[in-house]
Amino acid sequence: MLRPKPAEPSFNRWYNRIIALIALLNLGLVFFDISYIPLRDVYLQFIPGLTRLYDPVKGISPHPSTEYYLNRVDNLEARIRVAGLDAPETEELLSDLRRISQRIVANNPFEAAGKSGYLTQINQTINQRVGATPAESGYALFWSQEHLAQAGWQNELEFFNTELRPLFAANYYRELEPFGRFVDRFWIIDLPFIIILGLDFLGRTYLISRRRPDLNWIEAILRRWHDLLFFIPFWRWLRILPVTLRLYQARLLNLQPVIAQINHDFAVGFAQELIEIIGVQVIEQMQSSVRRGDVTRWILEPDSRRPYVQVNNTNEIQAITNRLINVSVYDVFPQVQPDVEALIHHTLNQTLNQLPAYQQLQRLPGINRIPLQLTERLARDLSQAIYGNLVNTLEDPVGAELSAQLGKNFQVALRDEFQKSHNLEQLQDWLVDLLEEIKINYVKQIAEGDIEAAVERTEKLRRMSQQELPGR
């Protein structure tokens, strides 16, 4: 994670801020230069002085054809005011405007600037003004003495200057370089910034190489790779990355919320992918082991196991088994003894009710309660006897030996049965299917649901620890 330095000398802090602001100013000029051509019409309408200042940078000048056309309109207005609408000089200017209009429509000088739509809009506006059809020439009617006299030349020239002159003025001619590209002199404006940022870059990388003897200058330059984007003569908009980093490192821009969210999303996505890959890989390895019979041989053939490392010299499986037996006998069984007595009593009643002699005793008056009392007493004695025998078995060495013998013989019998082909194959198939179900149902569920909460808990703990640090 990128972090601003916790403490730095006052000179370094102000120097970093000044360089960061210079880089920010340069980035602003870069974006202005990129947007100038698309937004030039807006600048021309609202800030015409800016276009006069910046047009030479982009090699832009008024287009000769449209500029000449507008000059002829200005000459016409001046001539009418001096000599009148019916003067021969006025008719000569009107004839020249009609000829130039036809040439503009035929040659389309707006095309080079990508403004052919302006010419279409001019043609439609002229035709609508004089009521001409698309097949007719509205210019011939508009620039005629009859139309100007009938509609009023002041009104028509005011209409032209208001509606059409801005469209003609928006057209321009752009110079070309010898290789056919448009002239762009922005590098002249950009050069002073590149020199300043270049000197800063050389100084920073030199200091890094001095402070880190294990790094040469080239490796130090790679440590500041993002600053190299300042010196690329194309794709200048990429400078937004080093400028943002410099503003953040100079503490002029707070990126902690953005960085925290990026880290959060990265951690969640990476953890999800990692858990899915590891979980699926582990389960598939287990499935392969089951199919090869490794698990069965490990359980049923202890002698074939590889040397097993014991921690603390304890057989954990045997210890767990003994603890479960002790807890069941000494702690669990006394709590469920009433349930055992009830089960034995019910079983005895069910058994005795099937005997004819027992049914006869129940019909005799005065002694019909005796069988019920006997079964209750017998059930209680049996449950206590079972519990006592279990305790004695655990505490009696002979009983413990017999229990161990029983477990060993049970294991041998179980192993013999499992080694039968039909049982072994069925168990292996079930284990493989069970692992497949776990892989499908649980691994993906963990990756999708629990990781988000785990990451949030981790971030919460980190914030709590950071809040506690200043007070320590």
C-alpha cells in the first residue's frame, strides 16, 4: 500500500508540494490541449480572446475561402451604406457573393476541419429564409437586389451576421507537417515543465541510489517508473497517474478511502480465488487417493504406513478415543440413565405381555400390580448393573484387556469385511461422491460468503489497533 511518509523535514514537505502543484498545472494544460479542438467552438463563442491566443499553438488560422467570403459581406454592407442598394458597385459585390457561394457549396471548405455539418446547416438556413427548395440555389436568391430590397437589406444582413456568420467563422484551416500530421506546438508549452520534472526525477533517483547501495541508478529509476510517464511525447493523459501519486505523497490529496476500497476488493477477490483453488485441489487429491485405495490401505493395513511422526510422544487418535469413552461412561451415562431405565422397562413390558402366564397374573385381584413393580425394579437394576459393569470394565485391568481384545478383534473383522471387493468399491464410490458434494456445496459457499465478513473483521481489527497506537 502506498503511504505518505509519517514525518519529513519542512523543506522537503514544501518542495514536494511545489513540485506536485507544478505537475498538476502541467496535467491541467495537457487536458486543456487535448480538449481544445473539440471545444474550440465553445471557446470561440464565449472566450474569443483565448482562441486568438491558442490557435497558433495548434497551427490553426482562418480558412481563406470562408474568411474571404465574410470580408466580401462586410464590403457589401459598407458599399450599400455609401452608394445604396441600386448602385452598380453593389450589384458587382452581390454577383461576386453569388459566385463565391456556389464555389463554397461545390468545394466544401468545411470538410478539412470536420465541420461539414455546418455547411449543411448554412444551406438549409438560407433556403428556409428565401423559401427555396433543396434543388434550388438559395444563395442566388438571397444575394440579389430584389430580395434585399423586398425584405430589407438591414434585416437580411443582420440575419446573416447573427445566424450564419458564427458558422462561417467557426471554420478554420490547420497547417500540416511534412509527414502529413497536423501541426501541434504544445511541446513548446510543455518543455519547461518537462525540464523541471526531469531534473526532479534525476535528483530523486540519484538520492535513492545513494541511500540504497544495493541499487544502481537504473534500478533506482525503475523504483520511480511512474514518473517516466511525464516524458512520453504521446498519450500525455497518462500523466494523471504520477500526478495523483505526487499529490498523495505531498499530502495534498487524501486517497486513503480509495486505497482502502481497492485493498478490500483485491483481498476479497484474491481470497475467494485462493480458497476455491486450494479447496478444490485438496478435495480432488483426496478423491484421487480414495480411487487409488491409499485411504483404505492406510486404515486397514497399519503395517504398510510410512513412518509417522508423533508430536509430544502421544497417539492422538487413541487419546481422543479414550477420552470419549471416559466422558461417555462417567459423565454422559449418569445423565441419560433415566432414559435407559425407561427403555428397558418398556422392552420388558413388551416381552412379558407376550407370555400367557404373565397375562393370567394380571387378571388376579390384589396381585396384578406385582408384575408392574417387578419390571420397574428389574429395569432399574439392569441399568445400574450396566453402568456399574462399564465403570468396572474401565477400572479393572482384566476388563480393560478384554475390551482391548474386543476392539482388536472387531478391527480385524471389520478390515476383513471391508477388503471384500463389493464393500470396498462401494465405500470408495461413496467417499468420492461425498467429497464431490463437499466441493460443490461448501467450498464455493465459503469463498462467496465468509470471505467478505472475514476481510471486514480484519479491517476492523486493524483500525482498532491503529487507534490504540497513539495512546501507548
